[in-house]
Amino acid sequence: YCCGIVISLEAKADGALPSRVIANSKPEVAVIMFATFTRTALTHTARGRCIDIQQQGRQQLYSYAVRSLASLERVECSDDSHFLLILGKPGGGKGTISGKVLKDMPNFHHLSSGDVLRHHVRECTAIGKEAKKYMNEGKLVPDELMVRLIMEDAHSVIDDGKSLLLDGFPRTLEQAAALDKALDVDLVINLDIPTETIVSRISDRWIHAPSGRVYSYSYKPPRVRGKDDETGEDLIQRDDDKPDCVRKRLTAYDEVTAPLVDFYEKKGVLKTFHGTMSDVIYPEVKDWLDEKLSHDHE
């Protein structure tokens, strides 16, 4: 209740509108109380959300409440839909492997947590405004809010019968636990690339700062050493691409993100692939995915 207004919602995951609306006075502000029917939230079911319905109107208000409820319901894999996650150290080829999977398996839809966050903030959605408050204060967006952001987009993908390739989330054990309440990740690829291979690969990277062009002396060298091909200007190496900084980043990964391997291994959904080159590793990845996906049709 708020300002004498009571709204009773019977929201459904299929998007049905509330069946009862009781208004006792002028609808200036409504507080929507809704339940987060996830496995661990049963004792904390009431969540409050204030919305200015003078700005949004009742129909938009109802739709927001329904979407909020639906996005917090746990999504299980259907026979045709899967949720794929690729783990690995920074510079370990996750982007390359992801690109190959998306090319060979068009039923997978790429969902980047960073892209989703930027989209909602740019479009000034309700959930984007909530996230922007944390960002403006220089704080990390809370895990629960990131899960809600992902689920906003995940539902439309699943409704279309597609599978999801998650990128950039989860990064920590706490995030994985939060995501597990809402989404049943059933395929996890872990890329185990030697640290020194990654150090050599990243520290070999030089850039032309004004244009962002990237060079590597091992596989894409400039025509003239230390100079940009188009302008002839000097190339630089970013501080975080220098060997010592790379090693520190990889150590941080091992401390914070590596426990995800144990988390998904215990769930029985993870497969680790070892190697130094993505082109060599990927055929093994594809064979494993083909085997897993083929079980859908047996």
C-alpha cells in the first residue's frame, strides 16, 4: 500500500495481465509487492518497487510488474534450448571460441552481460536506471541486478526456441550461485591455456592509440617495426598488456574466477579443454557440443 492505493497482482510467466486492480484514491504512486519465486527466496518473498504511474500509465505499470515477476522465475532448459557458458583466463581465446560456436551453431544466441547492461542504461529502461545509479557512484552493479538484466533478455531468446551463449557473467562464485537461482546452465566449456602462453600472446600486442588498430609481432606484424601501417605513427604497448601486469591479472583470475570450474564441475555440466591454440582446441569443443546436442534428438 502507498498513498491509499492497493494493487493486487496475479502475474503469470506467460505475460498475462493482473486479474484484479483495486484503487482507493488518485493513482499518483503505486508500490508493487511481488514474490520472487526462486528456490532460495521462499522466505523473503516480498520485494517492493515504486513506480510513477502518472508517467508510465496503468498498462505500462502492469506490464512492468509482469515482466519483473517473469524475469525472476527460474528458467529450466527445454529439450531444444541450452544455456552455454565459456570459462577461461583473460586472453585465453574465449572470444575466438565463442565466435566459432556461433558461426557453426546458429541456434545459439550470444548474450553479453556488458552489452545488455549498456543497452538498458542507454535506453533508460526501469532496470537500466537502477543499474546506472550504482555506476554513477562508481560501484559495481549488484549480482542480483545483473541476473535480472540477463533474464530480461534471456526470456525473449528462449521464447523464440533458441539457445543462449552467456558472455561475461558469471565471473565469481557468488555470481554463479545467484544466476543458478534463475537459470539452469547446462553446458560449460573451460579453456585451460598455460599462463605463459597467454603472457606471451598479450604482451606481444601493440596498438596505434588514435585509431585503435592492433598489431602482434607473432601473427599480425606492422610493415615497419614500431610504426602504424597507415599513418607511420608510433605504436605503443598499453600498461596492462605488459608481462608483469598480465601475470597479475591471471593471478587475480585464479583467485576469484577459477572456483567457478569447481562449481560447474560438481553440477556435472563442465568439460575442460587443454591447449595453446584456439584452432586446435575448437574441433574438440565442437565434437563435445555436437555429442551433447545430439542427445536432444535421440
